[in-house]
Amino acid sequence: MLSAEALDRFNTDGYLVLEDVIDPATRAAVMAEYADLMDRLYEQWHAAGRVPAARQGMDFWDKLEVVYTSGFDWYQPLDISLPHADIADDTPMHFGPAVFDMATHPRILDIAESILGPELTSNPIQHVRIKPPERLVDPGEERAHIVSTDWHQDRGVTLESADRTEMVTIWLAITDATVENGCLQVKPGKEAEMLPHCSLGQTGIRDRYLPKRPAVPTPVKAGGAVIFHPLTPHASLANMSDGFRWSFDLRYNVTGQPSGRDHFPSFVARSRAQPDSELRDWRVWKQMWEDTRHRLAHTAHIPQHRWPTSGPFCA
């Protein structure tokens, strides 16, 4: 659990940087699971003529750089959510035991419980972030999972139903996050309300609405995390290193409150009152997402946030 001092800092600043949140074995299992996934994907992409044959000794990072520079969308097959639009029965996504064990890691849930209380739901607004070096990025690329992320509040990427939901983000570093490779930065202090956002390229806060407080970078080592209140403005720096920077956005809310994306599946991650309600089987989690994918592929589009691509906040 978080100390009283750490909780005071979080309540004052709106964020915390914590080292050693998950153990090396959990992190290694996630990396191994993704390496196996990349091996399978690379074979499929090679068979489809999208990438050259794998060279002897190529690892996850070698293959990732090849597929990124090959100019097709490699990201969605690695993500732990569905895209914002154009969902089909075959839209790829990844759900495996190592990622599930990470999302339900006791230390992560202890942190969330310290802030939200003992009844915790794993919120479905969660993503993997594997950001390439800027030297590899096409000049017109705007997607938040590829380039530096615009200033935003996490409540700003929910629907209105979650405006009163008690929620916390745990941004978990799989590789070291440094200033050079594009760590997060924050405007310390929780805002009293949600700032206006605009969905122009990314969903973010235009400069004139940003607090004037200086931005503070939040480097953290692999296995550590940055914890955010949903009203704390934050962004990421550009990755100016020669390597990819890898993290996960994990979110939790008080059970029974709207997730902000209720058409996506959530699950009870911890319950002190009803422990039997906790989901403990990753295969059920995977099936929940597959069922959701099928349903959304055959229904009208449901927006994932509330902000238009034009209007007074975008000018």
C-alpha cells in the first residue's frame, strides 16, 4: 500500500513516480509473451509479402524495426484494446496470460486500492505503447501511440458517463523511460475540472487552455510506474533516442461506476467484500474482448470520446 506521505503527494501534485512496482519476473514474462507474438506475426507478414525473411538471430526489437519501416500498421496486433473505429471480426488485438498477470499484479492493485478503495475494476481504456525513435517516424504521423503524446487529461478520453467516476492511471514502464527516449511530463497539480480538449490529430488540450505551471518530466526505470489522477494534465516527450520506448497504460476505477467506455469489457480485479467476483482466468478476459469485437463489428459506430474535430476548442 502507499504510505501516507505518498498519498499526500499524490493528492497535492496529482501524480506519483514509483520505482519497482512490478518484479523482474513479471516484466520478463510480458516481454517473452510479446517476443513470441512478434515471431508469429512476422511469419504471417512475411508470408503475405510485407516483410523480408527473418535473418538468423533477429530478436523482438530487430523485427519491430523492420515491420515499422515496412509501412503498414503493425501496432494494432500488439494492443490490448480495440481501435476507435472500423472494428471488424478480424481486427487484431492481444490478450495473454503474462499481460493479464501484469494488469492484476498485487502491487499494482495495492497502489490502486490505496487511492480508490478496496473495490477495483480493471478499466478497458488500456493500451500498449511501443514508441519508435523519431528518426523512423514519417513526417505526417500523428497517432499518440507512435509519436509524442499531446497534453491531455485522462478523463478527457472518456465519455461523459464517467465524469464522476473515481479512476486512476498506472503508466507502467517495461523499458527505462528517460527524457531522451520520450518519458512522460506533467503539469503538477490536479485541475478542479476537465479542461477543453480537441480531437485534431490527437485528442488533446490546445496551448491556450493549458495551466501555466512549468512542465515536469517523469523519468522512471523499467518496472516502475507513473501514477495519475484523471484530471492531471500530462503528455510525453519525443523519443530522440535510437531505440523503442515501451510502456502500458493501465487504468482502474471503483467497481460499479461507469468506465467511460462502457461498450468495452471491464472486470473486477480486486474485491475485499466479494473476492469470488474477481476475474482470475485470462482466457475469460480474452473471450470478453472477442465477444465485444464481434458485437461492435455488427453495430453502429460508438464514439470513444466526446470531442469534435472542429469547434471553438480547436481554433
